Amino acid sequence: QVQLVESGGGLVQAGGSLRLSCAASGNSFLINFMAWYRQAPGKQRELVAKAANSGRVTYEDSVKGRFTISRDNAKNTVYLQMNGLTPEDTAVYYCYCNAYSMGASRDYWGQGTQVTVSS
């Protein structure tokens, strides 16, 4: 079993920055990849950024050039640096990882952290 604990959300004015963190913990697990999703009110959850073990990263089009995902593999932690925030970025942000544990690869989710961008 893997637990994900997020931090770093909050209220920021448009144009501001926030940095989200997510630490994975548990017994005997191997992370395959980590990602950030977000869900705005009345909308489906969407992938924001993904970071594979290979170092390859991918971004949703609207955040390219503004958000940066990074990982500290020694700490099993993933970060999301968000710059140039707009009100359209307001959402609950969820940390996600796919990890091998107890004989199988499984999906794990954090509890979510609210990001609110005021205009």
C-alpha cells in the first residue's frame, strides 16, 4: 500500500506562483510514474503533468511553459511548480502515482489540495 500526502495549495492572485509537493510512503513499493491531475467545479478530472522514471515529462497544453513537474526519487516526492497562474487554473489538484506493490502495479491518489487563483 502506498500513501500520498500533498501540500502547497492555497489562494494566490492571478500571475502568482505556487509550488505543490507530494510525498509517497509505504512498505516495499516501486514507483513507475507520478503525475498531477486537477478537477475544477463541474468539470472532469484532467491530467496536468506526468513524470516517468525515464525522466520524460508531459504536460497538458494549457500549462505548457508555465508549470514544471519534477521528482526527487530519493524522497519519492513529486513537485509541481506553477507560475503565471490564471483563474482558469483554479481547481483541486490531485497527486497520482502508479506503483508496484504487493505483487502488482496499482494506482494511488492523494487527498487533493485546493488551488484558488483570484483575478
